[in-house]
Amino acid sequence: MRVVAELAVTDSVRDKAVELGAVPLLVARLAAAAKHGMYEKPAGAGAAAACALAALARNHGDEYGEARCRAIADGGAVPLLLDLAVAGSADMVTGSAAAIAGLAHGGLCEVLVAAGGVTSLVRLLSRSDAHADAKANAARALGAIAAASAKDRKAAVDAGAVPVLKALAEHAADPYPFQRAREEMRSVAGSFSKVFKPLAQKMRTAASASAAPSSG
């Protein structure tokens, strides 16, 4: 599994790994890690599988990257990654968060939200033992989700993401991922306000004008 993560450095290699059936093997290892927890054997195999899936999910927003992400989701990885991001070891959390971020940027935001991903990501951000890289990737995933649609942004806000991101941005050595995620949430809200607030004002003005008594 570490070999997959180390070799999957180009899109062609990633595509070939998926074509040869790497995803079901990696998902099976994740399932074993979720079942056995700290007693998994060999130790660290689940974390290595999560890192390998993160390497396969890495993409540049093109159709091939999105196809790999879809294959990972179709293979059943999403609920396992989300569970392990909350309840796994620190190393497992790091690998899972990287994979989730890749899936979010690969066009699977709705899949993640439907699987309860927003709540899991917020819980990950609140874990005191999570590595900085894990929290940064969780923030990147939340930012992608917030940018995907107003509905997904609302899910992130309702899950309490904004205050958690604010606190992390104030104390993190690298605050950018957390600031960026908050900006994505605000930018969607701001674009909504820019469109609908002026329209509402015009409607109120028109209503007032029509209700005013005639001077003639």
C-alpha cells in the first residue's frame, strides 16, 4: 500500500493503478482497520491504505482525476474514510483527511455531504491529537464543499464549521487553509446577498409606490 502511495506520482500511474484494481484492495484494508482498530495487523496498514487512496484521489480538476475519485467513492471508501477520520489513530486521520480533501476537490462534495462528511470534518478539526496536515486537509475539504453550492455551504455552517475554523486560523502556524475555508463560506453568502438584497429593496420600493395615495 505504501508502494501505491509512493508510485502514484503521475496521472498515468494513478489511472493504471485504478485500472488494475487497486481501489477494492485498499478499501478492504480500510474496512479491516475500521473493524479491528488498534489491533489491526499488520499495524499501520489502514493508515497506509488511506494514504494510497489520497495519492490516487490527487487530481487537477480534470475529467480523469474526477473519474478516479468516482471510482474510489463507488468502491465504498467514503463512509470508511469519514469514520476513520473521526475515530482512527492520528496517522489514520492524516491519511483519511488527505483522501477526503482529494475527493472533495474531485467533484464529490455532494457524496461527502450526503454521507455526513461535514459533521465528520468538523469533528476532525476539533481533535486535539490530529496532526496539522490533517486539520489543513479537513479545512480544504470544507472549503471545497462550501464553494460547491449554497446548500452545501449551509450544511457546513449548520455543523458549526465557522467558529472552529476561526479558532484554528488564530492559532495555527499556517492559518491559510482555515482562512480560505471561511472565505469560501462567506463568499457564497456574500454573492447571495449581492443578488437578492438589491432585488428585495426594489420590490419594497415598488410596493410602497403602488400603495401610496394618488395626489390627483
